[in-house]
Amino acid sequence: MIIEASAPTRVDLAGGTIDIWPLYLFHPGAATVNFAISLRAHCRIETRDDGRIVLESRDRKLAFETTFAAIEDLASEERLELISKLVHFFKPTIGFHLVANSGARAGAGLGGSSALAMACIGALNRLVGDRYDARKLFAIAANVETTVIRVPAGFQDFYSAFHGSASCIHYRPEGIEREALHIDQAKLKNRIAICYTGEPRLSGTNNWDILKRHIDGDTDLFQLFDGIRDSALQVREALLADDWERVSATMRAAYPNRKRLAPSVTTPQMDTLVAKALANGAEAAKVCGAGGGGCIAFMCAEGRKSDVERALAAEEGAVVLNWEVAREGLVVTER
């Protein structure tokens, strides 16, 4: 049997970081707006009859072998830690070869590890006979990823990876709800440029510092998070109204406030790239994920995306990404 699964990465336009439990509980109406992109994570499982388990990452060029008789050891395995912990959680009782591959660079801030987690969960869940229904997959992904990064994981990435397309994720005391945003995806594609800065980021470090300050009752931070919530709701309304000028204005106003979350949200290289883009047709910038490196998304003036991309590509270390909106989320096939 061969099982193949894939899930998309994402770009968050507004409302990042507030998706971490329990931060959103302190800001009623908390939401995140994001859209899935075609840099997908892939997981392929081929069963084998010799009782061996082979775990392999193509992009990390790492593989190792064990048996399902020793599956408990995977709970503390540091090689391919995310995949190892997921296999330990599902505890298959048959040998298999799992091959994982991520379409996003490590540390890109595009939710690549979460997309990979969702793809592997989809494939492993199928391997064990669809033991868990779809509603359980989000909690499994967040809980296992938290044990890997050792700080609370945000939830937005798992919803975009599962559903694809554009979303507004609402965080409420009774649970998290994903709202599909029916927007003009061609306009989204034509207005957004995405650039990898050349510097991988460490989101766990940024998020943990912010989480601790929030729990300690930092009043300035509470106000910043209220602003993050408000900007997400405003971007949602603007997208649904097809008002791209308002989207740009909201993102532009939100950028300096996000930089105030932590000193490491942007780096000198990121600041250089933002200034270059704004001077060549970008109207607003959004650091992807927790920042501190990774990718930046730019809202470009109508007809200026190519100018922005050309200016960014000329900067040393920067890579302009080629992407499409991912209309499909998690896909699992079996043969």
C-alpha cells in the first residue's frame, strides 16, 4: 500500500501571534487572516512486510531505521523529531517507509513545519485506518508540534494547511472556527510579492518571550494585541469588500506595531528589504510568522508587483518566491 499526502504552507496577512493559546482568550474577537500557497509539504508512506520502519526527510537529507517493536523509543528520538513524535503518537503496527519533503525553506516563516505535520498526520491517520476524524487533527498537530518546539504552538497554520485557500480563523472560548474568505484570488496573486530574506528565523524564541510578557500582564503588550486583533478584522472586512486600498492601509498601519512586539521581529537585512520594496512600488509589508528572519510579504500597488520583485531580487541573499494560491488543503490518496 502506498499513501501520499500533501498540505500547503501559508502567508499571514494579519493577526499572527494572537493565534497562540491562551493569548487569544484575553482579546475577545481575536482572529487571523491568511491564505495558503502552493509551496506544499509532502509525505509518502509505503508499507513493508519486514517489520521495519524507515523515516526519511528528502529536504534535510536525513534518514534512519527502527522497528515498530521499538516504537516507544521514538518519543525521545531527536533525529527528525517532529516525524518521530508523530509516528510514536499513531503507533502503527506494520512496517513502512515514510518519506517527507517540504516545499518551503526551513525557517521561512510560512508555517512549513505545521504543513509538514498536517501532511504526515493525514498519511499516518490513513495508515492506521482513519482512527481520528478531521476535528481531532488540529489538536493532534498543535500538541505534538508544541512538544517539538517546546513552546506553545499557534493554531493558524494547521487550519490553512487543512483547508487551503484564504481564511479568517476566529478564536473563541468555545473553540476555534475557520471562515472561508471568498475573495478574488487573481487579485491576491497580482498584488502580493513574497521574498525570502536569506535569514532563517527562530519563531519559538520570539513567541516565548512575547507569551511570558503577556502572561505577566504587560499593559503595553495587551494594547498591541488588541491592535493585532483589530487589524485582522479590518483586513477581513476589506478583502470581503474587494477594497484593496484599505487592505494596504491596514497592513501599513499594523507594521510598526508588530515591530514593537519584540526587538528581534525584524533584522537589519529585513529593514533594508522593506525600504527597497517600498521605494519601488510596494504599499505595505508584513513579516511572515514570528519574524526574526524568514519571509516578508509585500502588498504592491496595482501593476507594480514586477517592479517590487525586481528590486528585491537585486539584494544579496534575497530570493523572490514563485507561488500560487493553494485552493486545496490537505490531500490524502491511497493505492
